[in-house]
Amino acid sequence: MARGRPREFDAELALERAMELFWRQGYEGTSLADLTDALGITRPSLYAAFGNKEALFRRVLERYEARAGAYRPRALSALTAYEVARRLLEGAAALHGDKSNPAGCLGVHGALACGPESGRIREEMISHRSAGEQAIRKRLRRAKQEGDLPPDADPAALARYLSAVLYGMAVLAAGGASLRDLREVAHTALQGWPSSPRN
Amino acid sequence: MARGRPREFDAELALERAMELFWRQGYEGTSLADLTDALGITRPSLYAAFGNKEALFRRVLERYEARAGAYRPRALSALTAYEVARRLLEGAAALHGDKSNPAGCLGVHGALACGPESGRIREEMISHRSAGEQAIRKRLRRAKQEGDLPPDADPAALARYLSAVLYGMAVLAAGGASLRDLREVAHTALQGWPSSPRN
DNA sequence: CGAAATACATACCGCTCGGTATATATTTTA
DNA sequence: TAAAATATATACCGAGCGGTATGTATTTCG
């Protein structure tokens, strides 16, 4: 049993609300006052539970990847390269086209450009994106080995290209693009994909 | 002749330096102290010359579009839809791959996500991006009329897709992507373009 | 029952934010 | 040469920033 006075708020619920805030306003754009207001807790409680703003953001990013970003590992487990690409693109469209979510992608606009004091978070986001791209690259390398992509295909270039389209969809979504808009982008990108749907 | 004491700094040079700052750190991430330091002028001088931070940012955005974004109208004046797409993609790669520029695109990350106090700027950036997409759409509509795109091509979808790839390249660049990386993305996107290079 | 441990509430810290009031310096016009 | 106009320099404004010290309430352990 946990000793001492038990906390009076639900940490999971608090994280959920913090995620929503950071998702909507980014790291720099979200203040501690915003957070304590939305979470309904006081500042010392927040610090006791989560450390500080940076640490809270990291927890939130973790949660974001596990929930909103769950379509990514699922997409990578598809059987063909085309299906991987399709699920990634359609998954991003579904996520960012869902208006019950904040507009855009936390991983993209969470700390894309910011002042020097947020530089650490910015760099962490960069390496998160890089890791995502690398996972796609790895999957497409395997696809090429399996003959699932043409011999002249470049898995690294395709992975980077796919990542770019996903990021672009996030920017479009931040600008208010609809689910239909985003699915059109996904569809258009798939039209040019180098392997056929059936292979 | 201008009456009164003449200003002691070069407004064009000041704008250039302000652009560099906003380009690197975004709107919210750039403080007045950053600006006055970099511009070498005092706060009242900045306000007398440019109004306030928002107005200065608008001037900077104007300058950005006229210089860094000059490749866009040039690309739209190309003779074929394929050439339009190629010049847009290669132009973005050249711009964001040039390491003498700040990483990323001011129009994308200048105010992608921010607190409520920067909401106006954020919305203006959204409509700027939307205007850019619309210009591409208009050009591709013409291309279709001219038989320069297949009959089943969707100019609106293609324009949105192209915009997404351009935004995605900006995000990649903000993460440190090289000119080579970005040109690979451009090349990959062109591989799937629905009209041939020669038509 | 203490005593230790934890959480809550209030009030505060130094610092930075965007923006400005006031006074002085430098120019042109009359 | 005086007045009007503009620019500069200094010092300051209230507000918000992330973060914390202090005191009190509530729990478990001995």
C-alpha cells in the first residue's frame, strides 16, 4: 500500500487532458497555468506527480505515440509494401481527419520551431520523427528483399517520401483540412506508389 | 525631404535580420529582446519603424514570400503540369537544402501551433498556405483543360498533394535533412506524377 | 497512540514577456 | 533662429512565465 496521503486526482485523466492541450497548442504555446486549469490541480501537485513541464511533455508524447500513433506499428506489420504505405497514409488521414482530435500532429508541431529554451524538446521531437522514418525504412528494406518492391526501388528514399507526405498531411490538418481532403492526399500518393496493390 | 531626425539604421537590413530570426525560431519563439539585439536597435525605434511584433512579422513574411518563395510563381509559369510540379518540388528542395538558410519553412513552422495570444498570426499563416495551394490548383486546372493532365486527373487533389509534399519537405528540413535527402523526396514524388515529362 | 510519509493549498520567487512614457538629440521648414 | 517633426536613449509598466518554499491535511506504519 502506498504510504502517505493519497492523491485526489486521476493521473491518467490528467495526462489525457495535458495531451489534448499540448496537441492543440504545442509545447511552448501551453503554459503551466493552462495545464493546472485544465487538469484541475494545483501547481505543486503537478510538479510532485510529473516532475516539470518538460517531463510532463515527455509523458504526454509517450501517450500520444501509444494511442494516436498506434496506426503506425500496425501499418508496418502489413504483409506487403503497398499495404504498409496504404495503412500509413490512410491511418494518418483518419487520425488527423477526426475532428474530435485537436488539429495537426503533436509530433510535428509540438516543437517544430521555438525559442532556445525549448531546444531540448525540439531536438527530442526531431529524433522521434527520425526514428519513425527509420522504422518505415527498415520495413521497406525487407519488402525489397522479399521482392515486394521493384529491384530499382530505393527503400530509404521511399521511407523519407512517405514520412514527408505524412508530415504534410499533418500541416494540412493544422490548417483545417477535412477527412475527405486528407484521404484524397493519401489516395494521390498511393497512385504513384511503385508496387501494385496485389503484390 | 523627410523632416525630423533621420533614422540611424538600415530598415532593409533590419528586416533581413528579423526574417532570419523568425525563420529560425518562429513567431512565438522570437522575443522582442532577440529582435532588438539582432537588429542593433532599441525597442522604441523598432516600434516607431514597424508598429509592433505582429506587424513586423507580417513585413517579414512578405519579404520571405518575395525572396525565399520566389520559386513558386516561377514554377507556376512553366509550360507543362509536370514541369510545374518538378520546379515546385526541386525549388523547395533547393531552398530548404541550402544550409545558409535557417532550417525549415517560415510559412509552415512560423506559427503552426501556438498559444491563444498568437492565434491571429496562426490564422493568417493558414490562409497564406491555402492561397499557395489555390494557386497551384488553378494552374493544374488550366493544365487539364489544355490536355496536359489525363482526363481522370483531379487538379484539386493533385494541388493538395503537392502542397503536402512541400510541407513535408519543410518538416524534414527542420529536422536537419540535407539537400540530397530533399531532392530524393522530390524525385520520388515526381515518379508518381500522372503526366509524363515530355507532355 | 505517535511518527513518518505523502499530498494539498497559498503565497511567493526571480525573470521575461510585449509594449510605452518621458526626456533628449537631430533634422527640416518657416 | 525658432518651431515643428522625427529618432533615439533610458527607464519603466503590468502581466505572465516556469518553478518553489512553507504550512497544513490526510494517510499508513510501528
